[in-house]
Amino acid sequence: EDTPLVSRRFVNIEHPERDDITKLSSKIRVLQWNILSQSLGESVDNFVACPESALEWRRRRQQLSEEIVRSQPDIICLQEVDHFNYFQKTLSTQGFKGIFFPKPDSPCIYIKDNNGPDGCAIFYKEDRFDLVRSENRILEVWTVQSNQVGVLAILKDLESGQELCVATTHLKARSGALLSTLRNEQGKDLLDFVQANAEQRPVILCGDFNAEPIEPIYSTVLGHDLLRLGSAYRYPSGQEPAYTTWKIREEGEVRQSIDYIFYSEEHFQVDALLQFPDGEEIGEGRVPSFRYPSDHFSLVCDLTLVRTNGNET
Ligand code: NDP
Ligand code: CA
């Protein structure tokens, strides 16, 4: 049946007039989303408040595409992708091209009737960007490869002529001191990977970091002395949103802010953010549900390329 997606709206971010800033492009709309792997969602996750029929692939794929396309992004970063071919096919009809890198030992492949490993993907609008090159990385922890990956694209913005570095990741899940240390190490390796490829280019780094802002990895990302990243969703309150994922498992309700869009602050201005639906709109069973196809919400922001004309004194 036809069930409308939860409704969402964009909020514009106001900036004080600054004559030392030159805009180099129109907005670049970036979408970040852990889409919930089909195999994991049906077999492992145990969303006790979600009817099984809401998780049928034929229903979900329609809603996943709709959620992506309705916000009209230029760049899309996805995690838990175990149907890359489907997205490549549907999103190509909307003018996107994509790259994909699977996890080396994805838990999906151990599930009956799986559709292959899950991984991270980046899609970009072909009429806006040229792909200069792409890189993949199996993230290392103390020089040993882990089961988490990073995917990176150097894109040339055809409007401004500027090259950008776009990267995405899905860090190790679950809580505990050891795991938050592990995520921090994975994140450091990811930042090295991004820095090595970005060089001086503007950076957009999106992902499911599986870490709330109190975890070490959050400060590691924002404290990187060369990349100088900010978190888009800290506008306008100065704080991360209350949640980016909200689900009910057997153990209870899980409501956390663990997904981020980071960007190099000297290169971009944040002009708009897609707000999260409130608890009432989401519904008692939280997500996934008949009205939303993942346990994570998509993050969407408008970034404008800027140049700061420093006071040369
Ligand atoms: P992660 O710990 O990173 O988690 C993998 C996935 O599980 C993530 O996509 C995560 O989603 C999801 N997840 C997180 N918390 C829960 C939860 N409470 N219940 C259900 N799903 C959850 O795993 P790794 O990639 O490091 O792989 C290791 C895992 O793979 C092991 O935990 C094991 O279960 C499985 N495995 C199984 C094998 C087998 O023979 N059956 C062999 C090898 C691995 P999110 O990020 O959204 O939280
Ligand atoms: Ca998941």
C-alpha cells in the first residue's frame, strides 16, 4: 500500500554579512545515510516494534530511493549498502554515478539468502562533477586491518572548477570502552587516508561513526590540525542533534546521535540543514517502520564553497 514517508523540512542557516568571504559556487547538497542493510535488517537487528512486512525489500527499496531523491542531493554517501547494483541502476536514472567498496568480512554474507557483503558507497551528480579518481581503504587499528572501510572520491566541481575530496565510512558498532578506543584508532587511520588524498582540497567527510559526541573519535576528527573540520549539524544550536538513529530493540529503546557530516571549515559555509522528524512524527515504534525504511535518518546539508580573503597585514 501507499504509505507516505515521515515528513521533514529544511532549515536555512543565517550568517552575518561578511565582506571578507567570496562565494565560489552555488550550494552543494550532501546526503549522508546509513540505509540499513537488507540482510542485517531482516535477520540480525531484531527491531521488535517493526512489523516484518515493513522490512520487505520491495517496499524498502522504493522508500529508500524516495528518501534519497526527494531531498535532491548532489553528493550521496551511504553505509550498509548490500544492494549497490539496485542503487546504481535507480540513481543512474536520476543522473548519478556511484562507487562502492564492501567490508572485507561483512556479517551479511553469513546470513541465509544474503545479497552479498555490505559496504560504503558514494554517488555524485554527473552533470555537476567529474570523478578525478577514487580510493578505498580497509581501516587499520595499530597497523592491523579491521573489518571497517573508507571510500573516497576526488570530484571536480564543474561549476567552480574546484576539486573536492569526499569520503565516507562506517566505523565499528557497539558500545564499551575498548570499542570506543578501537573506533578512535579507525578514525585516525581514516583521517590519515583523507589527508593524504585531499592534500589542499576542500573536504567533506560523512559517515556512521557509531560514536556519540562524547567519544574520543569525535574530538579526534574536530581536532585534526590540518583538515580543520567542523560538523554541519552543530548549526544552529552549537550542539549535535539529539538523535540520528532511534530504534527499539529487545533490550529497549536506542536513541543516539552517531552520524555526521564533517566539512573543512575554511572552504565551506553551511547554508541549510534537513531537520529530523520529532518523536510524534516518527511514531511510537520508532524506525524502521512502514513510514521510514532505516533505523538511521538521512542527514542532508547545503554547503557553499567559499574563499576567505584574509587580512594581509
Ligand atoms: P559491527 O560490530 O561493526 O556490526 C556489524 C553490523 O551490525 C553493523 O552494521 C551494525 O549496525 C549492526 N549492529 C550493531 N549493533 C547491533 C545490535 N545490537 N544488534 C544487531 N545488529 C547490530 O561488526 P563487524 O563488521 O566488525 O563484524 C563482526 C560481526 O560480524 C560480529 O559481531 C559477528 O556477529 C559477525 N560475524 C559473523 C560470522 C558468522 O559466522 N556468523 C563471522 C564473522 C562475523 P550499526 O552500525 O547501524 O549499529
Ligand atoms: Ca545497522
